Amino acid sequence: MNFNSIRMVTGNVQRMVSFYEQITGQSAIWSTPDFAEMRFHTVTLAIAHENTIALFGAGAARPADNHSLIIEFLVEDVDADYARLSAALQDLVLPPTTQPWGNRSLLFRDPDGNLINLFTPVSEAAQQKFKEALAAMRQH
């Protein structure tokens, strides 16, 4: 089995895609006006309009109703990303802070209230844990 993607359901696909394009520096690939994907090295972030959920069954997912997941992005320098994005972050939860497990994390919410974590491993153990992912990220 291979973890392939996360699909986010929203009432405003364009707003969410624009937000994630700004945060990640990646361009979305649009399939329809109601569905776009952002492909990363290891996973795809799909963003779909709530009307596409009817294809799976009424009420299968609800937009802007996530209170249990954190969408995390490994970044080279979370402090630099914070400086780059600070004016655009409407809902800052935690400025860059070093966590006890060795990651420096920046937490904020996207326009639908989903919690986002940009993090950089800073301790030796955390850097070792993410060694391969950091190397792959730097190659792209």
C-alpha cells in the first residue's frame, strides 16, 4: 500500500488553491473548475469543491469542518518561511517555536480553518529522522 493523497473539501476551490500556492510556492494542476491537485515529492494535496462529494454519497464529507488533522509541510527554514508569509497569515496559531521532539514549527490555519504546520528539524535526532526527506526536497 502507498499513501498517495489527501483530498480537502471546500466551498471555494479557487481561494484554497490560491492560498496553498502562496504557502508552498507550487502551482496547482486543474482537472476541472471544481478540482485541482498540488503534487509534491511524496504525496498529492487534492482540493475539491463540496459539490463533488455527492459522487461519493450525500454528506460523505463537509467543508471547513476539520478539527482533528494537522497538514504538515517539511521546509528547509521555517523562520524564513514565516518572514515570507507573515503578512498573508490571517490566523496564526503559533509563531516559529522549537518543540520538545526537535522540530521548529509554525502553525496557522488556512481559509477553511484547517491547521497547517510548517516545520524544520533542528535537533540532531530530528535532522537524522528526516535526513532522506530533506535530501530529496533539496534536489527538487
